[in-house]
Amino acid sequence: MKGIEFPLFKTKLDNITERFDLTDVGDREAYFELKAGLEIRKLREYLKENTFICYLMGKKNSGKGTYAKMLKEIVDKDRIEHFSVGDMIRTLDEVVNSKEKQKELIDFLEKNYRGFLPLKDIIDSLKGRSTKVLLPSELILALVKMKISDQEKKALFIDGFPRNLDQISYSLFFRDLIGYRDDPDVFCLIDVPESVIDERIKYRVVCPKCQTSRNLKLLPTKEVEHENGKFYLLCDNMDCSKERMEGKEGDELGIEPIRERLEIDEVLIKKAFSLHGIPKVLLRNSVPVKDAKDYVDDYEITPEFSYSYNGEKTEIEEKPWQVKDDEGSPAYSLMPPPVVVSLIKQLTEALGL
Ligand SMILES: [Zn+2]
């Protein structure tokens, strides 16, 4: 990220030549055992009696959720919760449209909301809300509290909060408000080059039938179909029927429509980076091409796929995906597992384990 330097994290182990297919569940487990087995056991032990709150901060579409969910799967499904503020806001419509849920929400807010706008106005604006209208921070805060109070005492990855500058200061005393007083909190900042976000959007495709999402360039299915010089992924969800996957209208613009959001996200990350007194986990999605050999194994690098048709069948070519990082230098983008190894190790250290 321009202006701040996220340190490179070494996931390459000396004298180990074993290779893993990181898209395979079984292989992935063996991979995590080899690269972070000790830390995973420490975290599991810690979670038997303790919790933590980890605020995930990264640009929109940077894969925050992917990392947290993978960590949860690997470390302890039952004691870790990943919670997306964006998803919660999207389900608010459902709450507002159901009389019963609405009453529950209003009861909670009456006890827990403190803010400058009258609660009644907020509820009215929720009812007639368009997704473009930003909800006041005080309301978001109350809603996050509601969500957390629903949970048993679990370690939490909070994704999408703080979302605005004023919410950063809320997050500083947040744990005091919700009864996590003795538990540590950690900021997890994620650096993903904008070119990576851009191509993830441009090439993403969705199955029109089952909504499974893939990426023509970065995450193909097993079968690819060719027609009139164009290539299509066929859905390989076992419960689906090999539908042709399609891009969404507007996705060809990449990051352009969300540029403003990305800029705000960058300011937020830099602000959080400059905070004192809170442990920080710094994750980077990319590694400069010149350093790759020393820091990562080649199977940890995200491949890109390209297609050609020889008149009879479609040929698929795979090679390491090379992008320009935000400084304009050539870099590779990492698969999620090595980033999660870095997360596990840094988190263990931040918790003093
Ligand atoms: Zn499908």
C-alpha cells in the first residue's frame, strides 16, 4: 500500500520439498499442520478458556472474510465466529419487514442505542432506506453489540467495522462496552494491491442456477466450454447441472465503480496503522517477484489460467499470476492459505501465546 510498508512474511521452510495442492481440503490440512501446527495448537488451547476480538480491516473485495473463515475452519469452528457488518446491514431489510423481528430490534435499541439522532427517525429511515444511505455510526455500533450479545462467548472476527473514521475511536473502547473486558483485541490490517481487486471483479462469474461464484482467470471449474472465440466455465457444483457461468453486468469495469470506497478504506487502514497500544497483525496478499523465491513456495502463488481452442478441444494453460502492486512493481498474489499462516502466527504472537 502506498505510504505504509507491510512486512514480507516468510512461509517457505528450509529443506522441505513437499508440495501441496492448496485447493484440496485434505492437502490444505496437511499444509497448515506443517507450516503452523504449533501455533494452531496454542490457539486451540487458548480458546478453551479465553476469547479475543479481531477487527479485520482491508479494502472492499480484499478477501477479509475468506481469511477469517479459513482460520476458523482450521483452528476451531465452534469457538470462533466471523461476523460481517455488511452482511448484517443487508439482512436488516428482513428484520424491518418482519413485525416480530422488528419489535426485537427496537427493544434492543431502546436499551442500547445512544446517539444524536432520535431512535424513531433511525427506525423510520431503516424502513424506507436505500442501500446508498449510510447508517449513522451510533446505530451500527448498537447493532454490532446486539449481534455480539447473541453469541456465546466466542472469539470474534469483525469484518467491516470500523467502516468510517469516527468508528475507529468507537472500536477502541468497544470491548469494554460489551463485556469482553478481560479479552485482548487486535487490529488485523490487510494489504491487497488494487490490481488484484480489479481483476477479481473483472473475471468473476456466477452460476445463474445455484449462484456458485468462480473466476474465469483465477478460479476456473474443471470444465470449460468454447463458443465463437469465447470461453465459459461450466458450474461444477455437484447439486447443479453444468450451467454456463456468467459475468455480472458492470463487473467489466473492475474497481472503477468502487474507487471512492477503496480510497476511504485506505485512509482507514492508515489511521489504524498509526494507532498505539493495540497489537496489530499485518497481512499482505502480494510478494514482489524478486523476493518470491526466498519467502514463499511456488505452490503458494495464485495461478492464472488462460484458454485456447485448437479446433477440437479447449486447452488450458496455467502459470503464476503476475500483477503490478500499488507501487507499480511486479508482484505475485498469494493463495489464501499462506496469508492465513501469517495470520495464525502473528495472532498467536499478539495474544502472547
Ligand atoms: Zn450451478
